[in-house]
Amino acid sequence: MTKEIRIGLVGCGFMGRTHTNGYKRVGDFFPELSYRPILKAVCARNKEKVAAFAQQWGYESYETDWNRLIARDDIDAIDICTPNNMHAEIAIAAAKAGKMILCEKPLARTLPEAASMVKAIEQARVKNTVWYNYRRIPAVTLAKKIVDSGKLGRIFHYRANFLQDWTINEHLPQGGKAFWRMDANAAGSGVTGDLLAHCIDTAMWLNGAIKDVSAVTETFVKQRMHEETGRLQDVKIDDACIFHCHFENGSLGLFESTRYARGHKALYTFEINGEHGSLKWDLHDLNRLDYFNHRDESELRGWRSILVTDGDQPYMDKWWVPGLSIGYEHSFVHQVADFLHSLESGQACAPSFRDALETQKVCEAVLHSASSGQWQQTDVVWAAETQ
Ligand SMILES: NC(=O)c1ccc[n+]([C@@H]2O[C@H](COP(=O)([O-])OP(=O)(O)OC[C@H]3O[C@@H](n4cnc5c(N)ncnc54)[C@H](O)[C@@H]3O)[C@@H](O)[C@H]2O)c1
């Protein structure tokens, strides 16, 4: 029998759309799941905008105050798609009200804020997950299977980049609706929390705990007009961040992220090099996973480019026929499906708030290291068996 899970979405921007698309598609493509999301209510502050969003995407109702959304007894799960400064307040209130919580990444602006969220959801014992959705891109999930199978052998290197170019114009403001990512009060940090958090989540999922880090950050444009105050103010976010690290398993990591790499819009790439083989992946060609197997017959040995579209590859039996690609939005459909499946199985839906706290520890250590000029321990505890 189908059971309903009534969704209350907070925030109807970019992520509000990707998540809603996930809720709407999941039942069609994962018909075996016994839970079905119901688009019960969406919340944002502007009445006209939220009403239009509800109408366009098929929400039954809307609210303009998230407290009212949480107070409703016809909502089972709160989905947090707001800027980072709102995550903690909403999640803690939702946990106290006994709601399930799906929260966007990064979990919070700072480690203490994130820790208070973990405490709240663990005390309330509510179901929770964080939308580190890149894990659910089939080629990335296949990378995880290959690493876990031991085919790469001992891992020596992990390398990741996340490159963009949208803030190079020095006349762009900071703050407000469109540019909250450039305001430290709203975002917490710059590329570290926004982009490297994704790279760190994937890296620890694939390669285990990051033990310590040494980082540099740069803010290329030092002052920008603040949209809300109308004043020229110091920019307090990191425009670019490079760090290297040791993983618990003895391998070395190298990470770079910037919003100043002219020509790159969202170039997320990672590569992992082991004793017997290597893997590399590129978001711009997200259905492909490149694999080098040193154990191949020497004459034929070389990088193979695997088009991850066959039914026996992760998630792909749900979609079209072999050879036909899927896109970015499908990773969110997969995350919804995995969350609904976790309700049936009683297992945690990774990454949980606690897993996301470990990523937050690395982000915090990166920022500390950049300001102190010293190596920084992360104190990450990564329980591989729960991933
Ligand atoms: N998983 C990913 O790949 C990914 C990608 C982009 C953004 N994100 C994360 O998702 C979150 C939202 O980012 P976005 O790009 O969707 O932002 P956005 O600016 O497009 O949308 C934010 C929404 O939050 C609403 N909002 C702000 N304050 C509110 C309040 N007090 N009450 C109710 N609604 C409020 C805004 O009206 C807007 O609808 C951020 O935490 C961001 O880091 C994750």
C-alpha cells in the first residue's frame, strides 16, 4: 500500500526547483517504493512569488512564514532550500516539532552551528539527510563501487577541482536575494562552504576521512556594495581556496576551488590514483567515468571511457535504454528515491546530518588553516560502514 510523505518546502529558488522536480518524478521512475511524496506546501517570504511557485509546480498550499509551515500537522517532512544562514534555525525548530528534515548543503555556516543541528535532530530522533547530490550521479556511484571493490588497490592520490567564473566583475554587489553567496553573514564562507564542501563530501565518501589540511584562500575583490545596506563593505568570503591534505588511509589530497577561473562555469572534476588503477570524472560530461586498469593486458592497456548508461550500472535500470544519457536533475530524483527507501528500510539516508558535520569539520579546518598559515587537524570521524 502506498504511504504518503507530506512535504513542506522552504525556499523556492534554484534548489527549490530541483528538489520539487525530484519529488514529482520519483513515483514514475521508482514505482516499487511504498512511500510517495505529496507536495503539501511551499514557503517563501514574498507572497506573490510563493503563490506563483505553488501554482506552477503543483503545491497544494503556501506559507510566507516557515514557523507556520513547521507548526502545521499536515506536514511530515521539512525540506530546507534557503540560504545557509537559515538552515540551523529552521532545522532545529523542525526537529523540535518532530518533522523529518532534508537540508541543503553546507549543513550550516560554521561548525558550532552545524553541531547544534546534529544535537537537535539526534535528540528528536527524526529522519534526516543532506543534499550532497553528486553522490547520486550514476558515474560517481559507480566510482564508489569500483573503489570499494578494491580494484584500485592502495590509494595514493585524490585530486578535485570546482571552478567557476561568475564573480570576476568587481561591480557585482554582495548580499541580497541574488548575491547572498558573497555575503559572509548569509553564506558563512565563500567557495569553501559552497563548492569545496561538495568535493570534500565526495572525497571522504570515496576515500575515507581527511585527517589534516593546509590551505590558502584569497579574496580578489576586497570591497563590494552591499545590496541591503547600500554601502561599500569589506568582502569577507573566500573567492578562491586551495588546500592539500592527508587522508586517514595514507593518501594525499589536493583540492582547488575558485569563482575566478575565466571560462569555467561549474567544472567539478575529481581523480583518484591507486596502485592498480585510476578513476577520473568530470561534471561537464557526467555520464562518463574514465578508468585505467594497470592489470589489463599490456598491449591493450589504456584509459577506458565508460558511458554509464547500462541497466546494470547504478540507477540506470530506472531510466531509458543503454546509450541514452541522463542529467544533473536526476541526481536529485535519486536522492529522493534513496530517502524514501530509507523510510522503508529503517536505515539512515546518507549523508545524514552527522555525516555532513564531518564535512563541515574539514571546511572549518580549511578556513582556520588559511587564516593561521598552519596545518590544521580536522578531527573527522568517518564511519565507512554507514556510508
Ligand atoms: N546541492 C547542490 O548542488 C546545491 C546547489 C545550489 C545551492 N545549494 C544550496 O541550497 C541552498 C539554497 O540555494 P539556492 O541556490 O537554491 O538559493 P536561491 O537564492 O536560488 O533560493 C533561496 C530561496 O530561499 C528563500 N528564502 C530566503 N530566506 C527565507 C526565509 N527566511 N524564509 C523562507 N524562504 C526564504 C528565497 O526566497 C529563495 O526562494 C543553499 O544552502 C545552497 O548552498 C545546493
